[in-house]
Amino acid sequence: MRSPNSRPGNSIKARPSREAVPRRLIVTAGVAAFAVCDWSLWVLLRDGPWGPPMRLVLGNELVSDAVERTLEAVLLWPQDASLVQLKADWQEQKVQVWGSDEQGAGITLIHSILLRANRDQLRPNLHQQPVPSLHVSWVPVVEIETGERELDPEVRPGLLSALYTLRSYVQREPEVILRYLADMDKMSIGVSPEEWWQQEGRKVTGGRETLQLNVIREPESGDGMLTLAEAALLYRAFFPPDEPIDLSNLRRRFLATNRLLPGDEERPVRGREMDWRRVSRAYRYLAQEVEREG
């Protein structure tokens, strides 16, 4: 006869019925949004060590829909604005179910997104999201790669994968540099979120304020003119400072796209008007290839 306190060695711990049901595979959509400020590459990160914004993929939607929802949550983005959107890779990771000792497998699809020139300015609600995990800010990529900005070890590989995908794309398609510059009006200046909010004359008080595009003016587009000096600066911005770049070959690759029509004027380099003592020949970027004679 067993005493009330005795237990068999193979007793089964009682679990709620909801935990006894096998869970579906947990899928999330990771978004790594990049922009260029001060001729350097910046990335939109969640505050704290957690890396890029991430959203669950609902059972009745595509992963691409979840990516769109993430963008809508963290950026004010015009319907007709184009994006350079690249799929980096699937990332597998272990998932701990909150409030339970259950563990499972999770898969995250990482997207690398390059915002159009100066569109990083369309950021009205970055620190007023109702969900704390979507509080985000712009961080120089160099701070990530040098370790100045610490990331959770589980999300760092995904972010670096997105960064690698973006860099590989720029290497293969130098025309993206020309399109970016043709769209750029002025070089955007990188500032901390605190400085940006002070410039707007308001402080974060909690809650979410919804602002429309007619309230926050969309940055001006460029006139389609650019210089090869700017193209070299922008190309350098995507890569680590110590990575060697053959500028002569890079110039030839820009011209070989057959998208540049030489102009009759010279222009100072945008963002370097006070620093540079020289000007550079201006070219007009054309959506269609230029027919070359000879």
C-alpha cells in the first residue's frame, strides 16, 4: 500500500490539454531595412539587442504579406514608392514557448530592403509603437560589424546574411548606385533618434500617433543628374572601410551600363560641398540604355 506522499518513478506531469496538442511550425518574417546617410550605410534595428524588426506570419497569409505589415508598422511609406527588396535566406532556430517548458523549431525568412534615397526620413512613429518589440532606430552598420552595437547571438547571423545579400546585389548590379543617385535630391544627414525628435519639437509621451503623407512631406526626388565621384562614394558606403575597391574599374562599370548621358556642366559632390575643393562632371541617368556611336 502506497503512502499519500509516495510517487512512482515514472510519473507523468499533468499538462493542460492545449499544450498536449502539437503546435504548427512557427514562422516569422525578418526585415532588415537599409538606408544611406552621410555616405555611410545605416540599418533599421529594434531597440535593445534583438536585431531587425520581426513579425509572425499569420496562418492565412504569405510571408511577403507579413513583410508588408512590418514595413507599415515601422515606416510611413508612399504606395507608389519603389523598394530594392531581396530575400536573404531562411534561418532556423530553436523556439521556447512562453509560459511553458515546450520547445520547438522556428523558421525565419530574412528580407533585405534598401530604401530609396532619403526615404529614411519618413519615420514618424518609430518610438511610439504600441508593441515594444517594434521600437526601432537607425544605427550605422559599421557599429554592428565592429561590435560597438551588441546584438543577440541568435539574430546576428540573420542580419549579417541580409547585409551580405545587399552587398552582393550591389556588386553584381552597379546600376542600383546610379538609380539611387538619380533619385537623390540632397544627401541625408544621419542623426540619433533623440536629435530627430528634438528637431520635430515634440517628445515621446506613449501611445501611437498616426500621421499621413500630407502631414509629413515626402522628401524631394532628384533631377536625375549625378557625378561619378558621388557614385564612387555611394558604392563605398555599402562596404567596410578597409575593403579594397578598384576605382578605375568601378568607373568603367558605371559607364558600361549605358545609362549615363554626359552633361555640359560640372557639379560639387552632394554632402561634400564644403569639404571638397573640386567639382565633377555631371551625367544624366536614363531609364533606357544610351546608344553609343562607334
